Amino acid sequence: MAPHPPVLAADTGGTLIKLGVVQGGQVLAQDSIPAHSDRPLAERLPALAEAWRKLCASIGTTAEACGGIGISFPSIMHPVTGRVLTHFGKYTDAPSLDLKAWAKETFGLPLCIENDARAALVGEWQYGAGQHENHLVMITLGTGLGSAALCDGKPLRGGHGQAAIMAGHSTIAWQGAKCPFCGNIGCAEQEASSAVLPRLLAHAPGYAQSALSKEAKQDYAAVFRLAREGDPCAIAVRDHSIKVWGVHAANLVLAFDPAKVIVGGGIANAPEVIDGIRAHIHAHALTPWGKVEVAKSRLGDSAALLGCEWLGRNA
């Protein structure tokens, strides 16, 4: 059986746009270009097309010979038209663009554009920690809290494209902080994420006396390291954050009935995170059929790019 032709893939982030030519779960060629996400996306499309053509040439093929295009994008896409429905402060012109038409005009290829968390889940499902399992939930812990679900072997999109991916903006603390992005009160992302860590530290008991206050880079890596060393402030922030992520994950388990929860993002590299989320799910999410498996992402930062292969083939 002849292999599928390669797919043009792009993981569109806030700082970089990662580009690849992907086939059979392997990135045959890869590069990145500056995102300039504060500028219109339309301005970046020529650079994106040029980079893909160079990558294809480097492996002896052409963009037009590929089987499709998959793009991972930080927003909500309509499940039928593929149009970007809104923006979250990045690429603010994206809702006005017909990217499927652009792909046809530029390369003669079909295009699938998908939310970045959902694309990462597809990557893990096809090639990573979610292989051979058709009921999955993934959460990504980083600047914000990303999420996505796979039900019956299909990425869950819902009627308007936002099923599961907005779960980080569901309320877990009804008297908590107001979210500047969604307007909700006490959503999980506002209770524990890298974006709000400075606020958590500023309000943590004993912060001024803590070793954390003297750290040049006050990120979760520092929080976990100092917590292991016994710093009381770091322990408090660590325990609060893991509890928030555990509640968030347990809510997703109750909502989508997965067999496995995959945890991605740089924060998940700390072993306490996976262990803490697993313990909370097993203690608080009713699953009479058995225990939900909790695993770390196997593909890391490559998950969304590899997910674009399946998306591009199914565009």
C-alpha cells in the first residue's frame, strides 16, 4: 500500500509559527518564522507559503505534490466552514480571512485549520500518549489552560467549534478573579496558570520572606524547585496550583468520560503535577467502571505539528 503523501503543517503560536512537512508521524523538514501575532495574519501568509516551498524543495518535492494542509491556530474555528470565529488578542484579522480559499489559490490543496489544543490532542492520539485509545481528554498547562476531547475516535468540536476547548474558562471559584479574556469569574485559568502566577505569588503568605521573591525568573519551575527544598510559600503556591489543575481535569473526566487524560505543556514536566492530578481525579471523579489513566504528553511541543498531518489528510 502506497504511503500517504506528506502534509504541510503549521503550528501558529504567539511568538513563532512552526512549519513542517509531515508524513507518517515524522517531520521530514521543519523550520519556524517569527509570528508577529500583533500584526494581521494576512501579512504572514506570503512568508508562510515561501517557507513551506523551501522546506519541500529541501526534501526533493513541491508543496503542490503534498496531500493537504493542516494548521494549528489559537482560537475557535467553525466546524463546517473552518472560518476563525474570534481572536484572543493575536492575529486580529483572522476572522475576516478565508484560509481555505487561500490554500486552494496558492497551492491547489485542501486546508483544515484547528484549535491548537485540539490539534495537540490529535497528535497524541495518532502518534503519542493516546495511541490505540478512542476516548481521550488532554489539558495543556502553560500561559493559559488548554483543553480538548476525543470521543468515539472523533475530535469533539460541537455545533460551533468550541466544545471542550474553552473548559479552562469554566468557573471553579465563584468568588475568584475576573478573567480579562472571557469575562468569567474564577475560571480555572485565572486560578492557576503561568499568566497569573505573579498575582498568586504577590498574594501568597510569606512571599516577601520567601526565596521565591529573590528568584530572577519567577516561574513554575522555580516554584516546584523551592517547594522541594521546603520553602513554605512555594509549597503553598504549588499545592494550590495542583489542586486547581486536578479540579479542572476531574471536571473534564466527568463531562467527557475518557479512558485517559493526557497532560501537556512545560509545567507538566514536574512529576508532582501528573501525580497530583491523578490523585485528585481518582479521589473525586466518580468512574464506577474503573480508574482513569493519567499520562504526560509524549510528543511535547511537537504534538500540534504532528496532529496537523491527520488534520491535513482529513481536510
